[in-house]
Amino acid sequence: MLYTIYEAQRSLMEPFAELAQVASKMFSNPQTPFSQTTMAQRMAAGYDLMYRLGKDYEKPQFGIATVKVDGVEVAIHERVEIDKPFCELRRFKRFSDDPPTLATLKGQPVVLIVAPLSGHYATLLRDTVKTMLSGHKVYITDWKNARLVPTSEGEFHLDDYVNNVQEFIRHLQSTYGNCHVMSVCQPTVPVLAAISLMASRGEKTPLSMTMMGGPIDARRSPTAVNNLATQHSIDWFENNVIYRVPEKFPGAGRRVYPGFMQHSGFVAMNPDRHAKSHYDYFKDLVRGDDASAEAHRKFYDEYNAVLDMDADYYLETIQTVFQKYSLVEGTWDVKSPEGNIERVRPQDIKTTALLTVEGELDDISGSGQTEAAQDICSGIPKEDRSHMEVTGAGHYGIFSGRRWRDQVYPRVRDFILAHQPAAAQATPSARQAA
């Protein structure tokens, strides 16, 4: 019922948000008489802020048109490689008509970036993707908004997440012979499970896995996110945050954890900071500081765009990761697509190198939570395991922004190259592409 009420309220507010946008343009456009009135700039700024607070935020685009590879501008073509009911495997194919550059592109490592399914879209990793494209063939998991998935597609469970990751890894291995995997935040747990299961079966596993800011062991340095999960029972979550999608959407009737509730939770973690940010935006508009105002828009266009998560997946993640600690306790069983129940055993991983990355000031995944992978992946030789703590970095700083580009990426790049077979770099197969 709450979801229906929210949608009704949003629909009611939408015309007012559009009117606020029109009013803002009327007071800011020098060709209109309104712009010549007293306080016109403040009026324009106020209406613009009202518009942005009331508008509906849709899924952003990656919008990566070009990147530089060794100083040469390379064109990017984004396309869907595999389309699953709840996820797309998205590829960023690079093009160049410069022969030396093309040879460089073809010899670079293949990386699967597993994006979080925890409220925001995969475009939150835009900076991650763009930076990685300078030295890697890049694919990313682009999770779908559950309210757009018809109930005829069935439910989506944590096991399905694990199985999708394995399918994507096998696809890249069949195409390129090998691949590397990078997981950011929430997916560190299911990605480690996916690779563990592949190792236990004797399957070929990725050359390396980079795990960044994820709750491998949520018992270490618990944050507000961890505390919320432990202070309430799974029944409380079922009764208080799970709702059915309203009739107007393709996924009508599906049980979900709605995006608007997740967004409220994000904002509630730092309400003062968000209030100050919006007030600063208002002042930037009044001053005519277009660069700062545009930076605010870009951030909140991404931050305010949220998706619904299937209820089964969400509740199972809460229980498995934050309440039972099944991965580190060695009690996690996953159902394969064939219906077989398999125990997750990270200690069975032996040929996949491991790099863990944490931010010193991370308030989402606390200190030591990601590094815990080093302990449970005891089968990986010590020389193939490495850990990095980024001084002064918060959660987002380890995969986006200056610290990511200047400190983290060089370490990730070098780690991947150190575990990329020389033959794979020198003689890419005919099927390989940039």
C-alpha cells in the first residue's frame, strides 16, 4: 500500500516540479521581462532547486564516448552482450583506426566489473569503467530495476545472482580464454561465492579477483548499515520494507524492496550533509557558479536514481551476509541452475590471485571487512594475495574520483598485469576484440 501511496504522491507532484522548472527558466532567461526584476536570480535559483527536489530521476546513461589509450583518443561503443531477466552484461567495445593503438587494445586484459545490486544503478561506477577502459577490455553487470521485470520471469534469489556471475565469467573465458574479475561493494560476497564454487567443481577460474569495499565479514568494524541488519529480525524486514509493485509498471505485483525507501535510508545516514549540499547549490546558482552547480547536478542525477530490488534477493542477502555470516562461517549453500545444492568453500580457490581494497574512512563497509577475504581464501599462495588500504578515502573514494584514479587504479592495473599470462598479451585470438 505504501508503494501505491508514494507513486500517487509522486504523480501529483510531477506537474508542480515541471512548473518550477518553467518558472526557473523564465527568471533566468535574459530575453524574458521576468529576468529584469529584482531578485530574479534568487527566484530562478529557488525554483530550480524546487524542480530538482521534486523531479523523478530516471536511470542515467554511462555516456562514455571516448577514452585515451596511451595518449590516443579511442572511440567507445556500448552494447548489451547478454540479456538476462534481471541483468544485462554490458560491453564497452573500443575502436581505433591507428594500427599500433589497435594492437595495444587487442593485447590488453579482459575485466568483468560486477556492479552492486544495492539501490543504485551500475552507472554509479562510471568513473571506474572509464578509467579501466584505458588499459583493459571492460564488461559490467548492469542490474535491472525489479519493478520493470514482469512476474512471469519468476523470482530472483541470491543464488541466481551467484549463477549469473558464473555464466558471465564462462562467457568471457570462452571468448578470450581467460578474464579478471573486479567486484565493488555488495557483490564481493556473491562473486567470491561464484569463484569458490567454480574452483570446487574443478572449473577454470578467473586469473585474478579484485574486491573493493565489500562486507566479506560484516562482523568486523560494524557500521550503521551492519547495525541496522543485526538489530532487526528478518521478519521485521519482511513486514516493514517489502511491498508489491503498483499496477502501472511491467513488474506489477512483484514483491520488492522499493528504491524510494532505499533512497530515504541513504539520505538519513547524512541528512545534514545533503541539506548543506542543496543550500550550496542554491548559492552557486545565485552567484552564477555554473561549474559547481553542474557538478552538483551530475552527482545527484546519479545519487537520486534508484532501483527496486526483488524481495527474495534482498532478504536472503540480509540474512546470509549480515545476520548469519554464512560465507566466513563456512555454512553457505547455493543452488545451481541444475538444482544441485553446493557448499561455498573459498579455501578451494588456488589459481585466482586476490587483491582486496579498503578505504580508511569507509562508513559502509568497515575496516577489515573486505580484508577478511585474505583469511578465508587460504588456498591462494601468499605471493598471489595483496591488500591495500586507501588513506583518507571513504566508500566512494576507492572506486570514483581522484583517489581512485591516482592511487587505487594504478595498483589494480599493475596487479592484473602481474597475473596476466604473457602469451595472452602477445597472441590474442581472432575472436578477441578491443
